[in-house]
Amino acid sequence: MADPPVVDPADPWESHSGWWQDGFTGGADPEYEEQILPLVAEHLRGASRVLDVGCGEGQVARLAVVGGAELAVGIDPTWAQVAVATERGGGAHYGRAGAGAIPFPDRSFDAAVACLVFEHIRDVDDAIAEVARVLRPGGRFLFLLNHPLLQTPNSGWIDDQVLDPPEQYWRIGPYLIEDETVEEVEKDVFIPFIHRPLSRYVNALADQGLVLRRMEEPAPPPGFLARAAEYAAAATIPRLLFLRLEKQ
């Protein structure tokens, strides 16, 4: 019998994996159900070998199988996520690995997906280089982020009653400063986020031969707005940025 996995009990992703699994998978989150998963399904159409980078509990990898992929593989550095992904199955395969050291040969996949992952990766250049390495020429990379400009730390809707007349506007935080913060996303759940300007990502991707083919900034979906009444006034501010890139 294999030795039990070694995990760091101080790793927030290990200790708070249930927060993610309960709140953002299995139909619990309207942004995933109404926006993210349909967008990924559309742009994965026709892919036969798919890698889900930072797969969490595997919902994107399972989606690839439903969409007709012959092989769907999810990798994640968090054992608590990989274990649940394996239990939930769905025809995909899972392994414990970080994005900076993907355990597959060159040109193994014709599509890769990273869904709300890179804002948590410190070694961004290594991770992008690895994704490019395992994609075949002409392969696609679906890259989804919390919008780097409009969801910058300390951004948010401001209802300014001090001004006369009062004004409402979306405040943008220090966009050009690359910085790591720890946010309390729920009571006693602290998760690290790394903010980078969009140019930091696009240039690193281009340096690895990943060229932008499509960009989307979808409005928050109706299900999210219905659950967050305070956000309705800022419904024209996208929370998500989607890039489709092609390996040259």
C-alpha cells in the first residue's frame, strides 16, 4: 500500500478545500453554472486531449468528458481537492501536481484550461511555460481570471453620499502594482490572491508562443445578481476575464 500523502496543515487550500467544494461546485455557484462552465464548454468543443490546470474537485475536467474529449486530466497541488475529484470521477483522471511542474511529455494535449487559478500561483512564468510545453502546436489554452483591472484588490462599488449631488462609481485599486494579499473570503476562511496587471500575463503568454485569439469580458450573470442585491448597481462591471490563446 502506498504511503499516505504528505500535506501541509497550514496550507489554506488544504484546510479550506470544503469551502470551495461546497460553495462553487455541484451547481452551488451561479457564476460557474450560468457563465464559466458554458463558456469553457463552447471553447473546448472539438478538443480530444484536455488538461485542467488547478482542477480543484474536477468540475471542468468532467465537463470536458461530457463534451466528447477522449482524455481529460486534472492536476492540482492540493490533496484534499484531488481526493474529492477522484471520488466524483466522471470519466476524467486526476493527479497531484503544481502548474510549475506538469508531469506530462511535450505536446501531450490539444487543449488546456486554467479556471480562476493563476491569481493564486506565485511562479507564474514557470506555470505558463509548462502549459505551453505540454500543448501541441495549434493547441488552445483557455485562461480565465478574476478581471485583473476591475477586480483589483480594494476595488468596489462606491455610493458616495458626501458629494453634492451624491455620486455612484466603481473604484479601482492600485492596478499597476503586482502584489499578494490574503483575503477573508468567508468567516475564518483566508485565501491568498496575487494581483498582476493584464499586460504581465499577456506578455508572459506571448513569450511562450501563446498568442491571443479571443478575449471576452462577460457581464455578471443573472443568477449572481439575484443573490447579491448590493451588486446590481454595478452590473456593467465584469468580474471575469476570458482569454483564448493558441500555441504557435
